[in-house]
Amino acid sequence: MADRYFVCAANGIWNTTANWSTESGGSGGASIPGSDDRAIFDDNSGSCYIRSDVNVDIIDMKSNYGASIIYESGVLSVNTIYLLGGELDLQDHDLTFTEIYFEVV
């Protein structure tokens, strides 16, 4: 499993390598997270738009994440979601998952 951090400061697209890094706040250009990877969103991440198919093991929205993941189109396949911060906007889409963890604030 590889950790990939979304590092686009404003609004960015999931399937753009320039928006992914191997470290929080690092330089973009890492591979887009795949089916065995963890996609991490934290205080160095802006809003992320999903506009094509995504297949990822874990979406980890840290408690210090203050933006949104917006699911506009494509097929979203994820095993586990940690929804501790930010917002997950499904825009009338259904989401089937194995596990979801969230924090009530």
C-alpha cells in the first residue's frame, strides 16, 4: 500500500498526477492512488473533484482537512473511508463501501 497526499491548494481533479505527492505538502507528480493505496486529504489539500472512475483502497480525510471531495461523475470504488474532517459531496450519487469511520462534531 502506498500513501498518496492530495496537494492541490485550491480546486483540483483527482486524476491529475500534479495533484498527488508522497508526502503532505510535498511536490506533485506522484502516481494517482490506485486500488491498493490510501488517498490522504489534510490541511495541505484543497477541494478535489472526481470526474472519472476512481478505484482506491482508503480515502482518509484527516480532522484538519477543511475542504471537500466532490463526486461529479465516474464510478467511485473505495473500501474504507475515514471522514474525520472536510466534506464528502456525493451529488446525488450512491456510494457502496465496506467501512466508513466518521467523527461527529
